[in-house]
Amino acid sequence: MVERKQDYFRVPITMPSNMVSFLENLGIECKKSGGHKIANTMIVRSAIRLLMDLDLDISGIKSEEELEDRIKEAAKRY
């Protein structure tokens, strides 16, 4: 299935400045290494696609830190 831009939804998210800086720098580093600058939204969509592929157990999670640990565990198994 081909996705079109008009099929996308705008999703406001909040994050600390160090995460925003990381996204910006990651996108810029792509360009410095011979590619194109990657948009923040493209990086986030790619990360979400990866999460969709993981066998992620989210049962009983009560904190962001716990979710991060579960994601790391699932990534190791991937």
C-alpha cells in the first residue's frame, strides 16, 4: 500500500530539548555523510515502524522508563 501525504495525521508531541537536538543532529549528520538531511518526522516515523515490528510486551507498564527497558529487551530479541 502506497501512503500519500494527505493520508498522514499531524500528531503533536512534546520532548525535552536534548531529544530535539538529537533528532536535528541525526538529520544533519545524514547530509554530512553524503546523503540528504532527514526530517525529524521521517526519523520518528522510522522509529515507530521499528516498534511495530518488535514483539513488544507492554503489559503492566507504569512508567516511561519501564517502557524504554521493554523496548530495549524486544530490540535485543529482534
